Amino acid sequence: MIRWCSYCQAFLGDHPPHDDPSLSHGICPSCADQFARGDELVDMTWRVRDLMNRIFACASRADASAIPALIEEARAGGLSPASMLVGFIQPALYRAGQAWQEGCMSVVEEHRFTLWCERFFAQLPACRPAATPLDLLILLAPSNTHSLGARFAAELLEARGISTRVVVPEIPVADAVKEIERLRPAVVGLSCALASCLPEADAVVTELRARIEPSWKGTFVLAGLALRGPNASWTSAAGAVVAVTLDDAERVVLTSRRSCQVAATSGDVPA
């Protein structure tokens, strides 16, 4: 579920069940401090729910003309681009996927809905890439034709100071090896939109491990929508780390970043 502060409208992350895109309101530390001091706070829960529903309705109608006004309304309400992405567009895409699976939305309608979300995404202010060596290289798992989730993750992680690059569409393993050896990221992530991607992603990780130059000491991670539902307990046969939430991915990157820095300092990695 998407966690949101009822008062200042700050995005607070998410919590189980991770395949539930509904809003769960609480209070952020800043508002809690104000409340403890006796300050009067106004519950604005209804405003976020209303905006989320209108965004979904506009996406369903493929009404691209409404996008600038929706973004401005969210911005005026104090919502950051990251909050708009993970709080509105990600749940909207998930709801559309559910509607398609239940036969309530045709393939054409689902594609039109996704295109609307891509247009919304394109009109958001871009995050500045973090000025550090590359932390995370995101690749699409085999059979994953949906790139929005991977691009969302990159924007959100860059907003947290993690330098990220996304390679879309899917590239052959030989090209992936070249990119990893050229960029030497701390983490290589495979974006898995569907459960069927997971075994294929494991096979790619196994092949990459066998072909990448041994001095690379980075970590492999599997992430994406496929890990947020019934398959959240997936254990990678290839030894990749499974990241269910954005917080999980951030922890993996920070841990691997430190390990790579230690390895470089000790001389294990060529300069």
C-alpha cells in the first residue's frame, strides 16, 4: 500500500501488501513534531485521493491535454515529482494491469493508458543525476517490454542521491557485459515486470557472472512489479538479491557501493 502523510502530503513509502496500490494515510515525523507542540494540523487526505482518482480517469480517457494542469495542481499542493511518480502513476499503471487481467480493459486500451502515463512522466521535471561514480545499472529482464517501471526507479533513486542509468529496450547479454565492464556499477539490476521474467532473469545473471571480467565486484539485484505480489518470496537461484521496495533497492546499492569502495582501496579493482 502507498503510505502518505495526511497533513503535509509527503510520500512516506509503502508497506505490505505491496501489490495493493491503494492509499494508506499516516503522519510524517515533521507533522508529528508539530502535533506534539500543539500546532493545529488540517487533514488533507481527501485531496490526494481525489487527485489520484482524477489522474486515473484522465489516463483512462487518454486525455493528454489535462496533464499540465494535473502536474501543476500536484506541484501547488507540495508534491514532488518523485511523489507524483510513485504515489500516482505507479498505482495507476498497476490498476490498469489489474483491469486488463480481469478482462475489463482491452490490449489497445491498456497500451493507450500506458502511453498517457509516459507522456505524464515526460512532462515532470527531471532529477539531476547524482555526481558520483555509477551506483546502479538497470537492465530489462528477458520478455520485459515495459520500461516505465525501470525508468521510474531510476528517477526516484537519483532523487535519493544514487547515480543510476537505465538501458532500454532489452539488450543481448554480450552487450550487457560490455556495459558493465565499461561503467563498473556497484549494482546491476534486472527489471522484472512479470512473474515469467524471474527464471529468465536468473539465467541472465548466471551467464553474466560467467562472462564478466572477475575484477568487477558488484552485486546483482532483481526488482520490479513481479516481486511485489505473490512472488515477493522469490529466491534467486543465481544468488541475486531480491528488492521488493525502493527502500530495499537503496539499501542494496549503499551496501554494494561501500564494498566496491573498500575493494578499490585495497587494490582488488584495477585503477
